[in-house]
Amino acid sequence: MSGLARTAGVTALGNLAVPVGLFSAIASIGSLALLILVSDARRGSTFAFFIAATAICFFSIRFLQTLASKARTLIEKINKQEGLNLNPQNMLGYPSPAFLVFDKNNRKIAICNTSTEEYLLRDFSYLLSWNYEWTNVNKMQFSGLGNRLPGTTMQAPTFEKTEHQQGFCFVIEVADENNPRLTFPMTEARAKEWHSKFNAIFNV
């Protein structure tokens, strides 16, 4: 398998591991509670579901632990070879195998890929700007009861258009004419957190 295909595959698994692990953990706890508290649930199907959910949760956690271990190992290797002090606490893009990590003291950025164990070093000047973005989506939302329907005692429901923000991502612009924008999908809270981190790291 080529490095690109391997990276894409691990990225997809990494993106699925967190929600799948969380869902399977909840399912495992729920089925265990049923086995303990409800006598009618103590049958083969419930026990099999508990085993399956527990196994999926275990392998999801192990997969994430493996990704984290590989990332830390690669960062340690770079620090040793290049005499840097990259901070493994700030890996932009993790749990994807491709991520960015930063050395504030030496003003270096490392673009890492744990699937291929390759990396590129760039100065802080490589980064031009950063921000978080989102998509505005209009939805119709129930807002209450309106006028009474003619000939009945019922009132017609009313709806209003509301705007919701979704699809948050952290975006950085870099000095690369072939790939000038790097986009990292994440939750709103994480996007705002990374924006604050970049302000602390680069505005010195």
C-alpha cells in the first residue's frame, strides 16, 4: 500500500475511532446494566451484545493509543535528530496520522506523518494566518401555535426560519502556492481552542 493510501486509510479509521468508541462504551454500560438489573434480559442475545460492544470499545481505545504512541515516538525522534523541542501536547490534526506540531522556542513547525514516519520542518514564517470557519444553515423550527383553523377548535402550528452554525473547522494559510490552505474539521469548542493556542504560540 502506498504512503498516500495508507495515510488516507488510517485517517478514516482515526476519525471513526472516537465516536465509535464512545457509542460502544455507552452501549456496553447500558447492556451491562440490563444484565444486572433486569432478569428477563439475562439471555444469550443481550450477553452477546454486551461482549460485542465491549470488544469494539476496547479495540477503538487500543487503536487510538497506538496512534498516540506512534505520534509521540515520531516527535521524540525529530526532537533528537534536529535538536528541537516540539510539544507533543499540541498536535494539530491528531488523531489523523498527518498532523502539525510546534516548537515555540526555536520557531519551528513540523509537518508529521506517522503512517510513513516522514516529516518536514518549516519556520514560523511558513504560517501566514489562521482562523476558524463554519457553515450557516437555515432551518424551519416550530415556534408555537398560531391562528385557529376555521371550523375547528385546533390552532395551526407556526414555524420560523432559524440559522444554525455547523461544519466548524480550523483553517490556516501557509506559504505554499500548491496547497495554501490547510483545513482541520473539528467541533466549535476545539476550533476556538486552537485559535487561542495559535495566538499564544505565534504572537510572540
